[in-house]
Amino acid sequence: MPLLAAVSLLSLAAIAYEILLTRLFAITLWHHYVYMIISLALLGYGASGTFLVFVKHRLIPHFGTSFAVLAMLFGVTVIGCYVLAQRVPFNPLEVIWDWHQQLYLATMYLILAAPFFAAASAIALALAVWPGHIGAIYRADLMGAGAGALGVVAATFVLPLEDCLRVIAASGFGAAALAVTRERRHWAAAAILVVAVPATLAWPAAWLAPTPSPYKSLSLALTAPEARVIAERSGPLGRLSVIESPKVPLRIAPGLSLATTLMPPAQLGVFTDGEGVTPITRSTGDLEPIGYLDQQTSALPYHLLDRPETLVLGAGGGADVLQALYHRASHIDAVELNPQLADLVRHDFADFAGRIYDHPAVALHMAEARSFVEASRKRWDLINLSLLDSFATSTAGAQALSESPIYTIEAFQAYIGHLAPNGMLAITRWLGNPPRDTFKLFAIATAALRANGAADPAEQLVLLHSWNTATLLIKDAPFSRDEIAAARTFARDRQFDLAWFAGIRASETNRFNRMAKPTLYDAAVALLGPARSDFIANYRFDIRPATDDQPFFFRFFRWSLLPHLAAMKGQAGFVFVDAGYLVLILALLQAIVLSGIFILIPLLWLRHEQRVPASGWMSVALYFLLVGFAFLFIEIAFIQRFSLFLGHPLTAIAVTLAGFLVFAGLGSGFSTRAAARWPRATIILAVGAIVAIGAGYVALLPLVFDTLMGWPLLAKSAVAAGLVAPLGFAMGFPFPLGLSRVAERTPALLPWAWGINGCASVVSAVAASLLAMHIGFTAVLAVAIGLYGAAALLFGRLRGAT
Amino acid sequence: MTRLSCRLVIAAMLAVSLATAAPVAADQYSAVRLEMVRTIEAISEQVSGGATPTRLDSGVLDAMRRTPRHAFVPAHLQDLAYSDRPLPIGYGQTISQPYIVALMTDLLRLEPHSRALEIGTGSGYQAAVLAELGHEVFTIEIVPALADQAAKRLSDLGYDTVRAREGDGYFGWPDAAPFDGIVVTAAASHVPPPLIKQLKPGGRMVIPVGAAFMTQQLMLIEKQADGTVRTEALLPVSFVPLTSAQ
């Protein structure tokens, strides 16, 4: 029992560490590099298999001590390697000019692989020592992981990240103590706990605090004299830093007209993970100081609608709510995902912000934008989606890997379906040059209008831009002459340019804010006409409309860009490419090469030592690769599906990721008993169940989700958990069944099989994201089901490894 | 592990050491400086298009040939000073890629002995290039340490026509306004209205767009005689979008 508890605790700590590292490095670096670094560090799991192939026979006789040492090594390296990795002077922005940066990057993931290597080695050792209990040990492993995923998300709400790190390190020592307790060496357990105290508490807090890159927006804002962080909130959705800069005030007013002399009043900047600043603007109820809000492109709809009932999606620091109040919107529903951000505006800086979220005309809702709309029966005159993420972030392509359920054809259909008669959907984003977002938005809008039955979408769109922002208006009916006239007046007075409305002439466009050609107008004409498909196919960036199945709005990369980059060798031409996608490809290639090394080295040695037969090892390798790939593919595809249904990414992780792990753990625990009773049929039944449930879900889930979308979150979570349970349970079988069979026939291959599965998990996680971008999540699911089928066929051949 | 950590610490120390470079005899770098200008010419031919000129003004290129860029970068990066790449100068700031400096200077189209304002002094290199062209330059830096270093460096190198101060660039330099040209190297969500006001009719303002190390797009703002403002987004020609019209 203490052994299973030790395995559980170590597994809990390892997954908590993985999730926490993602949080910590998101503060210091940029999202896509964090993804790459942590993906490759997880190859520590694969390396553990390689390591044990060579030393298993020496460690097994001293199992308790070996397990404890490895667990303590985890405890020490959790903090030590993080501190060390933080000190690697990696600057991704210099990577194309300075080859040292690639060395630094590799150094980072080598260092961070150590804790994963230690934890995985300990767990694999337990599996090797107790082959008869593989199902139970794997159950402990998976259930610990499930608890770790849940626990760390909860912990980051209440504990500083630095303390979470200490708790995780302490868990390593706790696992070590449990391992020696099993052998009744209580004095050793006491000694471990004595060592654990300094090993986890002695680290100075300053060493553990994540230090943002000096090139992040937050760092730059803090270089102003007297600028300081006056409040900080940390949670699983990011670290919020509120900046006050009294001497050189922050002035955030995207796309402010060049014709105005109005300026924003005092503002506080709220940075999320050091980027994506949203302002909290000083408000006294007096409209005059916030007149600048009428000088942005996003103010256009208020000139076409009279005191509209407004829905602001992504209320953030309140700029859009303030803009709606300035224009005397009759009522404002403000939706914000992050409760900590809303809390800052509503409580900590309520007086500064003029208590806007408590204004009689404002109702604040804590929800995810898309699901709030889907679940609501209300209709609005104006739905405002002005998610102006940091320009630096969007040009760096940092979001290319993120799924964005708010910018898909289906999402737009839902928004349009929630408009009151003559209501409008207004979307403001950075314009970018060459334009990408704007074109993709336009393509999505036209597709959504057509899907909603619009006869001529051209008459239902208005596109306006300044030098750096663009606002797209979408109406569920043709814009009237008066509305077009009002838009023209609005644009002319502020020296903005209209790029599209039905009947616009080319000569009216590209006047104040010029590009080399009237690109926006040309694109609108193309996207609304017969040339649409050709235009989308031939445009230099990927502007195909995003869908719920391929919800990657921010992925603009096309391989055809590469020759242009090559032509700009040595320059920062890569800023035009979305680095996120290329980083993903690089991560995949490196993961494949390293996995190949981890898999081949022990194989060559085992064959040289004649510890494995000439045939049969191939079946083992393939089986564990297939099972590793299939598990992750299904898990990732369903997390995406359930995210859309549950609405909140954290709830989705809590319910689905933890759900899959826990139910697979239960399945694993049951697999030993089932195999004892039905030795031949178990794998076929398990895979048959996965195939049937998986395929059934692909067909039925859209219907289920559609019907239950409006249910309360708790009820939806229960439904999601109920749906995950049988699939997860069945998915818990193939790995322990295969491992038990290997342990029976060729025990020398057991750590090797474990390592292969670890490598497959890393490669497949990256591959699943890439595949989903290209073929969509439904196809990824279909592939996974096929992989499980192939694994079942191979299972019989694991016998051959005798 | 110990050896590795030592190396990392040393590397980290090297990367953040930003000792101000002592000016080195100009001729030590004159050959690489000439090479840098040849590179700038080659790039401008390669990426020109739209409002981006194919040939940069010879006066601008001469100024680049004369300005000792190595004196504007941290001591440990001097060997890279004439590579066509941005370099870190501390405080999250960079000295721009030489081609971008040349292009921005060119786009200002300043008549001889003009008055130019720079928001974001950084190392002082852009101000020095403008001064080499004989212009009177007013430059403001937000980061006190950078402002001090740049002012001293410009003074030591004899750039007497540059007036540098520390402060908030948002309100420009009203006492010295109006300006024939303005360079805003500190990226912002909007163009500060006071800067538009301080630009002479017919004057030009250039704003690099993009985060540190990533500037490849420039925004050109022209104030018309009637006070209205036109902007022009400039791109390397290979990225100018092709649309159905072509």
C-alpha cells in the first residue's frame, strides 16, 4: 500500500510540475517557446526507459533505496533545475542571428528533463519489480496524475507559484519516505523528511520568482522612472500585474484618430503574463475626460445605433464598457473570463475605475465569451468583441498554437443569431501589415452570413480601419443608407478609411491610412465574389475561415512563405511568419530524433547482449508507440471538444484531463483481473469499446452538446464526466495489458516498452496539435481509433517475443 | 552539473554586461563599416517597392559610413556592431538593424539643416546619423540610465548639434517645435496627438512597428499643408500582398 501511495504521490507531483512549469515559463518567455521547452523536457520519461534498460538489474535488489533516491532526486531537481533553467540567458528574439541561442534552448530542456527523468525512472522501476501488479501500479500512476492536474490548477488560485514549487518538491520527498516506510525503515523515512525541510524551504523566494524576459511588455513598462507593480494576482489563467507609472503615464488607446487632440486620462496597465496589456482607465462619471473613446475605430457602431443594448465580450480592464457608457448604451452585459481581473476592477481599483462594473447600466458576468452567448436567450443591439491582444504578441505568432473558439464560423453564426432586429456584431482587432486577422475575420463573417441564409453578405458588412486597427461590422440585414452615411461621416471626421460597404468605390478607399495598394478593399471584393476560393488559396498567409473542428484562428503560416524568408536571409523577415507553427514543427522534429535515440540505443545494446530474441521486439515497439499515440490523440481531441461545451478552459481541464486520467487509472486497475478471467478477449473487448464509444461520440456529441449547451455549468460538468468515464475506463486497459505480457515473456524489454510509451506520449502531443491544424479534431479522433485497432491486432504478436 | 552551472552563470553575466563602449579609433572598423553600407544598399534593392525607395539617398549612406556604430553598442558586442542585425543595449531596448536606421533616415526626406525630433534615444545612434547629416536633433529617452549614457556618448563623440534629455516623449519638445521630421522609436498603441501638432505642415514622421528585434515594418506619417494627416504602411516588397487586382 505505501508503494502505491508513493507512486501516486510521485506521479501527482510530476504532472503538477509539468503544468506549473508551463505557468512559470509563460511569465518569463512566450507561449510557443514554453510549449517547445516543456514538450522536450518531458522526454525525460523516454530517457528513463533507456536508463533502466542498463541499470535495472543493479537497482532491483535495492528497490526501496533506489526508489527513494530517485524520488528525492526529483524533489531536489524540481526546484534546482528550475532555478538553473531560469538563469540560462535564452533570448528567442535573437535566435536567427545568434547560434548560441539554440544552445541555450537545448540546455534549458536538458536541465528541465531531469525531474521528469527521476520520477519516471522511479515509477518504471516499481513496474519492473512488481510485474504481477502492473495494473495496480499503473492505476496509482494515472490516478495520481489526475489528482495532480486538478490539484495544481486549484493550488495556483490560492498559493504563490513559488510555494506551489516547494509543495511539489516536498511531494517527491514524501514519496521517498513512503517507499522506505514500506520496508519498515522508519528511521530512514524520518531522515528523508529532515532533509526535505531545507531542500524545499531553504531556497530564497527571490530565486524562485519567475523573471520576465526584458523584452516583454511588462518589463519595458517598468523601465519608466517610478513605474511599479501595485498589485499582482496569480492564477491558472495567468499572472496579472497592475502597473502604475506616475511620471510617464501609460496611455493605451489603440487606433486613436490622428485628427484628434484628445488624449486618454490616467490609466493603470494590467499585464497578463507580462504581455497583453489591458487598461483600467480613471473614470469619475464625467464624460469629457474620456472623449478619446469616441476617436477610435471601435466607436463606429455607436454612431449607427441609438443607445444600444450592448454585450461586451472580453470586458478586461473595462475600456470597452467605458466606451459603451460614454455612448450612453441603454444596458451593458460585460463578460469576462478571468475572475481575478474583474475583481481588480471591481474591488481593488474600484474608485480609480469609477466603479464601472457596479454602474446601474452594467451587469458583469464571469464566463467564457462563446459559451455565454450560446447559453443565453437574450438578444442584443450590439455585440462587441474587441479583443485587442498585445501587438507584440500577435506579430510574434505566439498564439498560432492556441485554439480560439470565439473566432470560428459557428461562433459568428451564434453571435449573429443573438442580435436583435437591426443589431450589429462589431469586431475590432489590430490591422497588421500585411493584413491577416482582418482578412480571416472577413472570410469567417461572409461564411457565417451565408450559413445563416444571407442572400448577399456584401450588403451586411462594413469594414473601417485606422493605421493600426480595423473594425468589422456585421449586421443580420443590409445596412441602410442612413447607416452608411453615418459611417462615412464618422470615418471622414476622424481620418479613418472605409474599406468596405456595399456600393463603395475603390477611389473612396486607401486615402488617409494608405497601404501600397488598396489591399483591404481588393480583399473584400475578392472574398465576397467568385474569386473567393482563388484568393484564399493564393494569399500568402493562411486565411481560410476557422471552424469549430479547426479552431486555429491565429494560424496564418503557409509553407509557401519560406522562399520569401530565404530571400530575406539574416533579416527579421520571420516576423511576417507565425513563429508558433514553425516552433511546433521544430519541436516535433527534435522530439522524433531524440525519441529515436532513446529507443534505439537500448535496443542495440539488448540485442548485442542477446537479451532479446531476434524477432518480436518490433511488435513490442510498435504496440507501445501505437498505444501512446492513440491515448494522447483521443485525450487531446476530446479536451478540445469538451472545452467548447463546458465553456471554461479550466473546467474543461479539470473535468476532461483529470477525468481521462482517473478513469483510465480505474480501467488499468481492473485490467489485471479482467485479463486473468478472459486472457484473450480482454484486449479485444477494451479496444472494441474504445472504437465503439469513440465513433459513437464523434457522431452524437454535437447533438448532445447542442441540446445541453444552455444547462448550468455543474450539470454540464457532470454530463462531461459521465461521457469521459466509459471511454477513459476502456483506454486504461491496453497499456498495462501489453506491459504485463512483455513482463511475462521478455522482462528485459519492460523498461524499454515504458520508455517507448513515454516518447510516444511526447511526440503524439505535439503531433496531435499539428494534425488538428491540418485535418481537424474529428479526423484526429478517427486516426486515434484506427491506431487502437492496429494495436489490438498487434497484441497477439506480443507473444512472439518469447 | 557544477561546471555547467558555472558556464551558464558566466554566459549570463556576459549577456547582461552592458559596460559603455569606449570610442575606438574609427579606422579600426572602417572596412567593416563600408561593408555594412554595401549590405544596406543590397537590401534596399532587394526589398524596395511601394513607398520604400530602391536607392537610399547618398547623403544618408555617407552619414552611415561616417557614424562609428561600434561606439553605440555594449563593449562585448562591438565586433557585431556592423552586422546587419539589431543588438541588445540593455533595459529591453535594442539598437536597430543598420538597414532600418538608414531607411528611417531616408524616409524623413529632410532638407539640409532641418530640425528633427527623436522619441526614444536608445543608444543615440539614430540621433548621431541625423547629426552627421547636419540636422539639429532633439532626442528624448524614457529610461534614465540609457538617457545619461547616450547623452555622454553623443557629447564625447562631438555630436554638438544633438540635444538629449530624459523624460516622457509623449508631449514631444514643445519649446523646439515645430519639427521637419520626427522619429518615434518607442512603440505605442497610438500616435501621440502632441507629436502630430509639433510636426510642420509638409513634415514627416516615421514609426517602426513591432517588438524589439522584430522591426521590419515602418509607418510613415505625412502632415499635409492643410493640416490633415496621411499614413503609409511600408513593407518589404516580397510581403506586399497580391490580391485579385493583380
